[in-house]
Amino acid sequence: EAEVAQSPRYKITEKSQAVAFWCDPISGHATLYWYRQILGQGPELLVQFQDESVVDDSQLPKDRFSAERLKGVDSTLKIQPAELGDSAMYLCASSQSGLAGGESYEQYFGPGTRLTVT
Amino acid sequence: SQQGEEDPQALSIQEGENATMNCSYKTSINNLQWYRQNSGRGLVHLILIRSNEREKHSGRLRVTLDTSKKSSSLLITASRAADTASYFCATRTVGAQKLVFGQGTRLTINP
């Protein structure tokens, strides 16, 4: 069964350092999502791509976070510089489409990257 | 911002019992989805119910939706230890393109 791949699974970094996460969605899925999940809370959308275009990055802290999906396939989320408050699980998900006809297809999630900023 | 609020925040029951979790939301939706998350892992989609549907079943899962009360419930029948997880509702509001997740219910099934 096809899965969403993420790496690394765990990352420990010192504050002010740069960190990057990678996601490879399920083949053929046009929509890719990056979520941040703080312990004990639900996932919060950071950025949503439709193919290579950003369709929602309203909750992305753009002074330090950036995301790209250059060829409309895999994606990278970067934080520079990392802050203590960025410690969280970063989840990537993909779906067939997030826009067609007002419908929402189910999202398939990767295992996540657990980030600890010290 | 959180659209859905799950209730209770935590639930502990004996294996074999039924578990019911509730979700309330604030604005009109296109659909509502339930996801499960095992500790430290990604989320797994369980079921999607559209705004014009009132009830949906999938195996041991039953989901209801009451759009007049802006609420949904997830019932897990004959619970098993493997059902221990956090359960999240997620809503897609009318006119929006994204899912908004609630804070989740942590379910513990005791053997």
C-alpha cells in the first residue's frame, strides 16, 4: 500500500540553527499539506500546495518558515532560525485533490518528524 | 484556530465496551471527517460524512452528524485494546479549502 514518506523521523537542533524536513507524497496526489502538531493538540495547517502552487499559507510564520514543492511532487519545509517554541511534530499529508467541487478527499498522513529545539 | 471541539478530552473504558466521542463545530460545513492517531504516529483517516448525511457506518464505527446542532459523534462498538489512540474530528467549512482539526479525544481501552 502506498504511503507518505517523511524524513527525518526525529530531529534535535539548537535554537537559532536551521532545520529542514522532507516529504514524498503518495504518487499521483496533487495536494500536499504540512501540519504542525503540538503535544496534546490537534494538527494545525501550516501550508497547502496544489501541485507546485501554494493555495494556503495563512498560518505559516513566514519570517522563519519556508516551504517549497518545486516540481509538484516532493516537498521541503524549512525553519531558520529555529526557536524553542518550534518543538512539535511536523506532519505531511497528501490527497487526490483538495479543491475539486468543494469536496474533501481523505488525507493520507506520513509518520511525522518529531522536532526538539534545545 | 480550532473549529471543532471534541468531548470528552479523555475517555477510559474496559475492553468490549462501547466508546462514544463527540465533536462540536461553529460554522457551516461541507463535510466532517474523523481520524485516529496512535501515540507518536501520523493520523489515519477513519470516515467522512457529508453535510447532507445523517449517519454513516464503517465496520465497528458509527458516525452521526446533526447540522442543526453543529455536532457529530463517533461510536466505536465492542472496543479492543488496539483502539487505544487519540481521535480527531476535522471539518471543512463552506467556502474554505482546508480541514480544521479539533483538539482530540484520548481513548484508552483497558484489558
